[in-house]
Amino acid sequence: MMQRRTMMIGMAVCFILSGAWFLGAAGLFAADETPAKAPKALIKTKFGDMEIVFFPDKAPKHVENFVTLAKSGFYNGTIFHRVIPGFMIQGGDPNTKDPKKPETYGMGGPGHHVNAEFNDTPHRRGILSMARTNDPNSAGSQFFIVVKDSNFLDRQYTAFGEVVKGMEVADKIVDLPRNARDLPNERAEITVVVE
């Protein structure tokens, strides 16, 4: 009986140790797997470049939309068509590729909409957010970069990224002389590269 008890205890110890080894090994293998890296983007202008990181955990559909449009070349040749000092710069309208039709600027889009993904990211300086009409689910391609904290936009517009390098470029663009519709007198054309 004593031998049987000793054998049972020995088997239990082996089982426990092998389970601990298995869990430890699983942890090692899991540590080898790197989490999916969020894409980054570079918005290039003649005034310099702005490096963007995205928030796929906060606004996955907006990030996917922007990245897809950027990779297709959709944004290349568009301009920042609305600049308001102390607030933001807005771009992403395909109508702005035609310098002869400024009356249509601010009305263009990609032909589809992205539903709102309002989140808890505050609209502080450097935040990349999606422009829209009065309909919360009307975002398409137009976006804006906040140049001064604008918390009145929180949970009303979808913040989906942030400028992590090059905010001085946004400052140059927002300070460009502009007309009564906030359109800069000088074209601030962009090219977007996704990494």
C-alpha cells in the first residue's frame, strides 16, 4: 500500500512538473510572436514631412480606410484646402487635385463612407482625425490634423492617429495666407506613403 501511495505521489509530481514545463514553454513561444505592428504613414509636403502613427485599437475601420486609400495613391496630389490658425489643417479631398475648381474643394470623397468610431482619444495637438458632414457616419477621405488642443471635438469626430514627428510642418501650413474660405493662397500639396 505504501508503494502504491509513493507511486501515486510520484506520478502526480511528474504530471504537475510536466504541466508547468508545458506552460513555461508556451510562454516562451508566445514571447517569440511579435504583435502585429500598426502601420505608419508619412505625409510629404514641400514644407517638410509629417510622420503619423495610427490607432487601430481605437478606430480600426478608419485606419484601414486611410491606409487603403494612401496605398492606392488616392491622396497624392491633393492639398490641405482648409487651414484655421489655432485649430487645424484639413486635407484629403480628391477635388483639390484640380487647381481650376476651388469652389468644389471640401465636397469630394472616395465614393464610400466609414461609420463613426468615436473614442476616448482627446483631440490634442497633433491628433489625426476624420472630417465629416453633420452625419456622424459620413467620413470618407477628408482628414484633419489638430494644431491646438480642441477638446470640443472629443467623442464627436473619430481620432485615428497622431503626428509623432514634423508638427512644425503643420504649423507652417496653418500659418499660410488664406482666403475667406480658409483656402491657402499657396497650394500645400501632399503625397502619402504608408510603411
